[in-house]
Amino acid sequence: MPRTASNNKPLLTYKESSPRHQMTLLSQRLLTTLAMFQIRDFGPEAKEATLREWRMIVDEIGLEAFDGILSERIRESRSFPTIAELRARAGLGKIDQDATESNEAWEFVCRYVQKHWHPEVGRYDNAPAIPPQIDYALSQIGGLHALHDCSVEVLPRMHRDFVDAYRLATPKLENRRFA
């Protein structure tokens, strides 16, 4: 059941509102929390980064659960809640975040093969660029052609290999940049 405001009009929940409105709700919550802790020198970059991280948590657990965790953290502490504390209370650790990110990369590649690539033509002219980390992981499983031609029996193994390569890609790419 939606919460009600002081004027008894129901507030839209996170899932019921538009993405723009969702960010407005989180932004208002951030400003309220900053005011509660009397923080005045929280710059625009810090606000943007905090909102981005809060949004990822909300995407995983929902606005009501996030609001409950944030409220509980505010009641129990004298300092502004860190992202790590909120993620821990939400049951989301680094491993969960990595798994979510690698699965999103896998979904990107699967959509890419369906929408922007053909085995006889290759990549379409209007196809988006493949990010370097995804490109590396894709090369480790044989590329778009191998993904397109794999059987249903091989797909789970290919997914696992892609995820493993994706997790390893960031350190490898950073080392190449500085070498």
C-alpha cells in the first residue's frame, strides 16, 4: 500500500514512478539526510556519485527496503551512512555487485548478437560500440560468431567462461594502459 503524504495524497513508490521521478525521490532523500547530519559541503560530484550508488541498491532491493535500511542507519549512527554500510545492511556485498555487473554484461552481449550483428554481415553500421571489458570477455569465449552458433547445451558453460573473463578483464586492461 502506498504511503501517504501529509495532505493524504498517496506517494508513488519507486517502481510506479518514471525514472526521472525515481531520481527526484532519491535526490530529496539525500538532501534530507545531509540536512539531518548538518552536512553543507557535499559537492555536486559527491551527490551524483551517492545517488548513483543509492540507485543501484534500490534497483536490487526496492525503495521501501532501502528507505528502511537508511532510516535504521540514521537512527543508529552519528555520521552520514556510507555506501558500504548501506550495501552491507541490504545484504549486498562486493561479490553480489560483481555478479550483477557481469550478468548485465552478458545480457548486453546476447542482445547485441540478436539486434546488431549477423554471421554473414558482421556488425551493423548503427551498432553501438562494445565496451573494452566486454570485448575482452567476448574474445575469450570465441567472439560474437561463437556465441551466435553455440548450442543450448554449451550456452551455460559459455556464460560461465564469459563471466570469469569479464571479472578478469578490468585488471588486465588497466595493466595494459600503464605498461
